[in-house]
Amino acid sequence: MANQKHFEFLMECLKEENIARWNTWIQDVQGLHDDEIFTAAEGRRCKKVDLSGAELKRADLQSANLRGANLQRANIEAAWCWDAKFEGADCQATRFCGAELSYASFQNANLEGANCWRACFRHSNCKQARLQRVNLEGADLFRAELQEAYLRNCHCWRANFRGANLSNADCRQADFESAFFDSDDTYHAILIEAGLQEANLKGANCERADFSGADLEGANLWRTNLRGAMLRNVRLFRASLFGADLEDADLEGTDLRGVVGQTSDVEYKLRRIEQLQQKIRENKKLGSAVASK
């Protein structure tokens, strides 16, 4: 059966509101003919369709228009979604494992609880996307646009964020253990209580980012821009701060013992920061004593 007929049959099932019929049929077809993969013919008619629970494993969805579509619990595993449009789509609990999503757009889409294990999001647009509790283990987000994205409690172990833009993204309590961030932009990102153990932030722009309570044990912060960053109560044991810029950073409550790779410049800055913070604490105590009188 030709790929165009696959697409026409899907449209027929959608009109009947019988996606189960499609799922049963496509599983039988793919079981017999793995080389015949469903194609969306650029998906011009897929906009706002209900594909919840659809079986689209290994589907060819290149340039498909799935804006506003309902893809809850759909299986898009190992699918080819290059340049596909998912803006505003509901992708909650959707399986994108191993999918090719380079240059795809997920702006304002909801991917809460989605499984994106080893998916490729290179150069994708995920601005303002809801990505909380998403499994991004081993995913490739090279140069992805993640400005103002919501990544709370994401699992991003060994994910590649090189060159990605995480400006103003909310990454509270996300797990970025062993992830790669070098040369990316996390300006003003919220990384409160995030797990960044062994993460590579070499040369990253983390100016004014909030790392309060984060775990940066063993992290590589070589030449990282941490100007004005909030680093209160952060764990930095074995973290490398060689050449890092800590101007105006707030390290109150952070134990700096065990930090490695410090240059004399960094050591001077750390001592200066500690001195200033100590002075602020003393002034506060003095102010309180005067007020009590």
C-alpha cells in the first residue's frame, strides 16, 4: 500500500472518530512491511486533529502541520518529524523516543510527562513550551530555542544543551546530571534546587541565573559567566571555577571548600565576595541592635 493511501486512511479514521481502527491497521501493516512507513504528505490537513493515542511509530511527518493537534499518549517513537509544526499542540504523555525533531516547532506546546528519550531536538523552537516532568535523557537539544520554557522536574541526564538558549527558562528541581551546556545561554534562567552534578557549563552565559540550593558538585564552570548569579546555598564541592566570572554573584550560605581549578583572580573574587557578605551581615546585626534600643 502506498504512503499516500496510508495518509488517506488516517483521514478516514479521523472523520469516523475511530483512531483505534487506524492503530490496529497500521500495526498490522508495519508488522508485514516495515519499509512502508506512513507519511503525512506534509500534513496540510492535520491541523487541530485529534490523534490522541494514535500509533505513529516510525511515521514520516516531515513538515507536517500539527498545530493545536491533540497528541496525548500518541506513539511517535522513532518518527521523522523534521520541520514539523507542533505549536500549541497537546503532547502530554506522548512518546517521542528516538524521534527526529530537528527544526520542529513546539512553541507554546504542552509536553508534560512526555518521553523524549534520545530524541533529537537540534535547532528546534521550544519557546514557552511546557516541558515539566519530561524525560530528556540523552536527548540532543543542540542550539534549541528554550526561552521561557517550563522545564520543572525534567530528567535530562547526559542531555546535550550545547548552544541552546535557556534564557528565562524555569528549570526548578530539574535533573541535569552530566548534561552538556557549554557555550549555551542561560541568562536569567531559574535553576533553583536543580541537579547539575558533573554538568558541563564551560563558557556558558549564566548571567543573573538563579542556582539557589542547586547541586553543582563536580560541575565544569570553566570561564562561565556567573555575573550577578544567585548562588545561595549551592553545593560546589569539586566544581571547577577556573576563569569563571563571579562579579556581583551572591554566594551567601555556599560552602566554597573543595572548589577546584581556581585562578588567583577567582580566589581574589571569592575572598572579596565573602568579605562583602560578612560586612553586610555585620551591618544587619548592628542595624537590628540600634532598632531594639
